[in-house]
Amino acid sequence: MLKKILLLFFFLFSIVQYPFAQISGGPDAFGYSWLHTNAPGGPVYNWVDILPPNGGGTQMYGLEDDNSVGWIPIGFDFRYYWNDYDKVRIGSNGWISFNNISNIAHGFPNIPTPGGAGDNFLAPFLTDLNFGGESNPGAVFYWSNNVDSFVVTYYEAPFWTNSTPDYTGSNTFQVILNGADNSITFQYQEQTGFGPNTTLIDAVFGIENVSGTIGLECANDVYFIAPSAIKFTYPTNITLQIPDLEPAWNQNEENEGTFYFKGSYASLISNITNVGNTTVDPPSTAIANLMDQSQISSFVSQRNLASIVPGGDTTIGFPDVLHMPVSGDYSYRVSVSNNTDLNLTNNNNDVEFVVVDSTNGEVALSFFTPDSMPSGVVMWQGGGNNSGVGMHIKSPYYPATVKAIEVFVTKGDVLNPTVPLVNGCRVNVREIHPISGEPGNELAGHTQPASAMQANQWNRIDFPSPAIVTEDFYVQWIMGGDSIALGTDNRAPYSRRSYEILDGGWEKYRLAEGEDLAMRVILDATGATPDTSALTIDESHIVINEGVYLGQNYPNPASEATIIEFYLNESMDAILSIFDNAGRMVNRFEYTNADKGNYKVNVSTNKLAEGIYTYTLTTKEKVLSKKMMVVR
């Protein structure tokens, strides 16, 4: 391990505590400035106690040596540089990020450093800390008033050391995000002991923007004197020109996943927003892909974008209709591009599509990654009989009969994993309230005792009286006590349809942006048919924008045959050619003096070898090409 090799160069007692070399700084290119407690007009140290039980904070679990945990909800929209964020990841090495960062390891980067692991992060005390090891006292707590104040406290966090035990010293510090003025405050209550001292950077304090090109470094390789505080002030006048497009949502405003029955068609939409402060002019493009779990795309469609003013948005439809002939777990990804875009980290947006099929007369609906084991669990201390989790379900067909729910349960709890499975659970189906959209009356339910369940595997719970649903519905899992937990999955994509149920109250699951629940809803397959409503009356897949147009073939991938559609905006000659991956023509269709309108070409692929092919439409106006896949 690199860290352990570097320790050969440590001089453990050469680091001393002394004040920051600087006590103020900035503005950076965006306009942030900072002041230390010792600076004129600097912040007054005012520790915010969030430790339970009096402080009301929540302890985070899962932090070890060189890792992170999240997502953690902020409770409100916090503006950091030119973007708004409502969640963070928290790292064991004294950092907080608005990006999905897994680790920032020793030696640490200067601030700012573009392209580094730490883009879009806060470094209250970025150093080699450790939360692992037996009897390690280190802990992290977070708290929000869900209005304008969010606090993260690192409590008695020790340094990592290459000894037994593998931690030493103690550091208690916190980060305060103020939603009222978008300021950031670091506070330091305690610092004892010494961390690494190498030829690399061993400790960094500061903030860095999403591109890694702008930031403020207060100090590096210098320890603080506690108690003290540092405050970063959001600029009042921003002169930096920031073009920044992002796909804000796909298919629905909540970016929620969707179930489709195999063979269905779907029209794709996306909302593109300019989250910068200057107009983004063409050329800009939005590209839709359907990606499988191996990140292989079976569908591509593209749209050009008009100018979008700051804060403006446009909801677009893609010209090709998506066909889903193969069951599986997919990501519907929309990517935007513009050569002036200052922030590339928000140019993709993934939404979960699950294509289901019938097996033995049943259809299983689940956003849990297929054929995988849970990566975590969810349970609530003291939450037996009225606490648990739930999901909002949109069935791929109606009416549907809900026969059962399968859950992956584990014995014990996160605080005491040795406790045996002595509690069962209850599963319910609830109707959707016609006005509020919230969970309504119970349609079906069953309580399963612990004696009828097996820990660490899927358990099917059948309803004595199945529920017949004709619209969206909710399912819920209620703990029978503290000795049972439900599995979770942190592998993308995410459905964002999960809820937490505490004392009977429903709220969006706090980790819904990064976890799905190990639940399967079992439907009777009666009525399960592909949805073809995305097709027009004449089954044309073409949405005409302007000029000559070439559509994506469907089905894609193809085995026996596929359909290619194109549109001519006036009478002209046209040639549709198909080439293999080596550039050899394998088929050709000629149209002489063809009339204006839509054309549909049935292409036999049963004699083509498996692989990627290119088909090209050649006209006097333009030459258009797309890819298609042939499978066996």
C-alpha cells in the first residue's frame, strides 16, 4: 500500500501546532473570500453541538480508512459556486464533496487542482484520518434544520498510523453550510497528536469548485490551534462568465426509474437547463443512449439545441422511438455538449429503465441490481411495528394483480450484528391517494414471523388476498423489531422511488439518490403485453424536425430482421446502404425520384454475422449514418 511505503520517510515529531500562515484570502476567480478567527472582522468561534441525544444529530456508519459514505441529504438547496446542491458525500479523510467521490487519499492535492479526485469539495481538515480499528473512538455526525443550516461534525477522529493500534491523536472539527447567505464555516474544537509528515502534502484546508480550476487554499502542512474558525463568504458580485448546460431530468421531473414490459416502445424526453450565468448558444447537442449494465449502448438518438438563457430550460423530445426487446436493467442516459461549457461533470444524467418479462406466469418488478447481493442494509433503531421502507410502483401494465412481495432480509442490526433474527416483518400494498399522490388505504397485507423467514436470502411473502391495481401504487416493508434489516444496493443506476417510513410517516428515503431497496413486487402475468403507444397510427417512428432524416433501426440489437426508417423533405433520389465493421457493403436499397415522405425499410439480418454495422442514407441534401447491432 502506497501509504505504508511513504511512512518510511516520516519524521513523526517534526510537525508542530501553530497558527495558519495566512489569516485571510481571496477572492478567487469566482469571488469567494475567507477569514480566520484571528483576522480583523473574522468569524467568532461558536461551536454547534449536534451530538445526540441533546444535539439531535445522526451518526454516520461505514467510515473506515480511506473511504466515503453518502449520499447525505442537506435538507435544502445550497448554492456552491454556480450550482445548487441538496446532498453531499462525506469522506473519512476530513472532506465533504458535492460530487460522487469515493476517496481522496494521501498525498493530498493542492487547491485548486483540475482533474483530481477532489473536485467540487470542501476540505476542513484534509489529512490521513482513520475510523477503522478496534475501539476507535472516531465518529461523524450530521444534522439539518431542513431550512437553512446543515452541520457535519467529525468527533475525536484520530490520525492513521502504521502501528498497533493503527490510529493516534484526536481531532474534533465541523463544517457548517448556511443556506441563508451560502457561506461555509469550518470550526475546530480540539486537535491533539500528529499525523503523517512526508515529502508529499500531508494536510490541506480550503474549498475547490466543480471543474477543479477555481478554489481557495487556506493552508497546507500546517496544523491549527483550537478553538478557532474559518469562514468562506459567497460573492455578492460575480463577474466570471459561466456557460453550463445540464440535463436536469429525463422522462419525469423526479428522475424516477420506470418499468417496461419486454417489447415495449417509449418516446424519450429530457429537460435541458442552463445552470450558468451566461447564454449558451449553438452548436449544442443532446444525445440519448440506452446503456446496459456493461455500459454498452443499444440505442442512440440526437437533438440539436437552440440558445438557452441563464436559468432557462427547454424540454425536448428525441426523434427516435426507443424499442426494448431484451429484458434487463438499463440506464437511459442523456448527455449534453457545447464547446464553451465550463463544467463537464454535470453533462450526463442517468435514469433507471427496467425491462421485465414473464416467468412461470408471473412478472417480478425490482430496481435491485439483478443477480447480486446487497451492499448494505437499512433499519431503524426502536422502529419495530411502525417503521420501515417503501417504494412507489408504476406497473408496466394495468390492471395488474399483486400476488406477493419478496424481500432480502438480514439478521441483527447495524449496531449489534450478532443479534439473531427473532423478529419478522410485514409487507403491504397501498393505493395512491387520488389528490395528494401519497400512500392511501391498504389493499393487501401480510405479517411474516421470523420462524418463517431465512436470514441473508430472498424471502417470498404471499398475500392471502392479492391486490388488484389499476393505477400507481405503493408497497411497504415494516420491521417487526430491531433484529431485522432489509438489504440495499448502491450500484447505479438508481430508481429514486424509495421511501423511509418512520413512526408511520412517509418521506423520500434519505439515501434514495445512491441506494435501492432489496424488494421485488410479484405480479400475475395476466395482461402483461408490450406498450406500443409511443408509435403513431401508421407505426412511424419518425419525429420530423427539418430536412432529410434517418431514424434508429428497431429492434436494435437485431437477430432475424430490423426496420430502418427515413424521411425525405422533397422528391429526390436516395440510397440506403449497410456496411459491416470492415467497411464492406452488405446491402443496398435504391430509391429513384422518390416522393417526399416517410419510408420504412425491412432489412433481413438472419444471414449477417454478429457485430456492429453502419447504415447510411445518401441524398443530394446530406449523408446521414447510424450504427446498428446484430446478435445471435
